[in-house]
Amino acid sequence: MKKYIITILAVLVLASCGEKQNTGKEANKKEEKKNVIVPQFSGDSAYQFVKAQTDFGPRVPETEAHALCAQWLVERLSEYADTVFVQDFRTRIFNGNGMNGQNIIASFHPEAAKRIVLCSHWDSRPFADHDPDEANWNTPIDGANDGASGVGVLMECARLFKQQPLNEKLGVDIILFDLEDYGPRQDEALKYYDEDVNHWALGSQYWSKHPHIYGYKAYYGILLDMVGGSNPNFEKEYYSQAYASGVVNKVWRKAFDLGYRNYFTTELGDPISDDHIPLNEAGLQTIDIIDLQPESSNGSFPEVWHTLNDNIDHIDPATLQMVGNLIVNVVYEE
């Protein structure tokens, strides 16, 4: 992905009755929330979903590994979701060549008017262009953290949504975007730079203009990106705060309630060009939960970012557990 450094007595009596009535409604709402049973998210299960993806090898679009992983994702999500859509699309990558992609959408309670989008990207980078060894810059990466970790968390969420159905008035769409990470190599970025063209997040750009259902609307969205590394630092990403501060505050309050204050900080993070940008520009308030490491030698990102070390060996089930537990609590208490 490319990263960058909204009569008086009678009145009194009526008012009093109204207050009592409202208070009663509020009490009922609180009671309903107390009765919500949130299923236990499994970091170990999410880890296995991450590993299953990386076992296919680098999921670079138009490769065998990519095709096999897409088939697996669709088959597994079909076991959990009410409906699964495969959105085939063709777009142009940074060098002007055409490329095929697939967005995969798993819908729960598709008839519900109130919807939440949970998303991540499932492709992996074709270039290890931040690897310490320049000889590896044209080598595809496993993308265990950058891509597969978010998908792994959402796959476990999908399993739980099947096991313990959501409130029937709430619908959830899990969207796995393709071609997020096919931007130019870092050493060639200036060669292909165009201020009017975003060479990254191509799948989310396409879906934002052509949603899987005509006239699709959602209440808000949550994007997961790089949510599997040890000792994560989830700051309030700049564009998330600018476009969807209410959603940021909602999610961060729940993180604090769950005891994750040491990892979900109140710091305003760097602006990140990611899959949430096209969604916000299309009117869907979406936040990005992304590990930002200010002290890293790799910009603001984990040391393994866009290197061959972004593999399963650097995925921490405890981090997947924390992020996944946060997501299911937010969704089930909606």
C-alpha cells in the first residue's frame, strides 16, 4: 500500500412524564446491551486463517497462488455467510498495463437496512522493495501481516457470526479487497507519480464506484491493516479522524473498556493512503486500524513491512486476539 509522511402545571406534568418515559427507554436500551452475549474470539483460530493464506505463497494477482487462495476464501466464507459475492474487475496498474482482480464480499443478514462494513485486503505485494537486501526488491512477499492478518481476523469473525447469529436488524458485509498493494516500487515511485491517480488500493477504488449491490449504503466501516505484529501501536490514523471521528471514538472507547489502552493510543497518527480513502470519498465513513511504529527504520511501519520478513514467523496470535475481540464487541453491541 502507498503510505504518506460531518396551563403551566399541565406542561410541567407532561414534561415530567416525558422525562420518565425517556428515562425508561434509556434504561431498556442499557438492559438490552447488558443482555448481549459477545462470543469469545480465538486468536489461535485467526492465526490458522492467516497461515492458511501464506501457505499458498505470495498472493500476487494473476498468479496461481492468488487464484487458489481466492477459491479457498470463497469456499470458507460460503460456509459462514448468508451470501458471498465475487466481484471480478479489470483495472490499470501503475505502468499502464491492464490487470484482473477479485473483490470477495461475504454478507450476513443481507436483508437488514442497517449495515456495517468490515474490510481488509487479501492480495500481497509483488515487490519486497523495502527489504534490506536490494537483490530482493523484485521478489514477491508473503504479506502475512500486510494483508493476511486482517483477513485472518475477519475470517474468524465470520465463523463467529455463523456460530452465534447477529441481531437480525443488523447486517454485516465482510469485504476483502484485491489489488491494494500493486503500487510501483519505491525506487520508481517518482517515475510513475501522478497527483490525479492513486496507483494503490485499486480494488477498493473499484468497489467504491461499483458496489456489489446497486445503491449500497452502510452505517460505517472498519478497515484492518497490519494487525498481527507483536507489541502493536494503534494510533488514531489521520484520515480516519478527519473523515470519521465519531467511529474512531466509538471503537477506541470500546478498546479502553476492554483494557487495551496501552495499544490503542490517543495519539493522532500519520495520514495513510489505504483502502479506507476511496470508501470515505464515496460517503462511507470508514476508519483504518493500522499498526504505526514511529520509531521504526521503515518509515512509520513495522520493520517487516514490504520485506521478505513479512511472513508467518512474525505473526502474534495475542495481537490477533486483541483486535478480533475488539471488533466482535463493537459489532455485537451495535
